[in-house]
Amino acid sequence: MWTELLSIFRPGNPLNSISQDFKEMLSIDLKMATIVEPHIFDQSLTMEQQSKIYKLDVKVNKLERKIRKQIIAHASLTGTDIGYCFMMMSIVKDAERIGDYVKNITEIKSLGGGEVPEGPIRTELQELVSNAMLLLKDAAKVVEKEDIERAQELVEIGRTSGKRCDRLLVELAKTKYGASKTTAMVLLTRFYKRLGGHAMNIISSVLMPVHKVDFLDEKYLKQAKAAREAASKG
């Protein structure tokens, strides 16, 4: 899907910058998440760091608007490539939402969240955070190279992590931590689940046809894998 999409925006076409703008969005998202990650368990992010996150988020939002404007102009003037334009609009929105969730993570302290105590729940949460960061780190590479095998691996990691997040939320409801600790753990679990989910949506553009982006059809994935294996043998 991604190769076909980019072929629309050939060199010399005004839309050729879309690919670079989209990759810049993901790069900024990753920069934001990397700044925040070391501070999530002790809520030690400084005002200066939070201000930087807000400024970076503004850049992500501006890039989204720029890309959307270009896509709308292309579709309106040419009336072509509508399906692929829809797909690009979808994954650009995912990139914008990642920035929003990173910003939300910086606001946990102001929402009443406190330090996350050492123990099994913090260990589980750390693994889930690491998985979300992995999806974000690899998303641009996988999409640019249209690396189907790696995309499948990451999607499986993302789906498993999402289920683990749901189980962790149920477990947190049964704990006797104080309000501030519980608030921080619940919000971190939820925000990183969504961050990873949006990264997974972007990665799924490598695997799914236009009308199924954001929806991981198991039957389709198995059929596509079988077709690739048959083609490689033939």
C-alpha cells in the first residue's frame, strides 16, 4: 500500500513533500516520547521540558494541517487517487494523535497522579511502555521500506500489549494503592495503550488494503501471507 501511495506523489509533483512531512511528524513524536519516558514513574518532568513538549506538539499539528491541505487540493483538482488519499489522511491523523497522547502523559501530575511505586505492577507497566516505544521507533522505518515481515511482528506485539493493558486496568481496580498512585498508573496504562495503538494503525498501512487500514483482518492477513509464500516458492 505505501509504495503505491508514494508512487502517486512522483518527483516534480507538488505533493512529493508529503512523504518527508509525514516522516518528520513521526520523528517529532518520537522525540517527544523520548523526552517524557524517563520521568513518567516519578512525575519529575520539569516545566521547561513540558513547555518543549507543547511546542513540539504544535509542530506536529501544523504538519498535519499542511499534509491535509495538499491532499485535499490534489483530490479536488484531479479527482484521482481518492482511496490512497483517504489512507494518507487516516495515518496522518494517527501521527497527530500520538503527539496528543504524549502531551497528555506530561499532564498526569496536574491531574492528580503521583509516583508509581516499585513492584510487579510497575514492572508490567514498564514493559508495556517499552512496547509502545518500540512501535513508535520502528513505524517510520517499516512504512518507508514496506517491511511486511517486521510489520507483522510489530502488529502482534501491539495487539498483545493492548490486551495486557486491559488486564492491568482490571488489576489496578483491585489494588489498595492511594488515589494519586492509582491515578498515575491508570492514566499511564491508558495513554500508552492508545499511543501504541495509533503507531500500530500506521504500521498496518503496510499490511492492509485501503478500506481496511485501522482494522486488522486476520483472515486477510493469513491469505496475504500464504500468497506471498506461494509466490516466493514459484
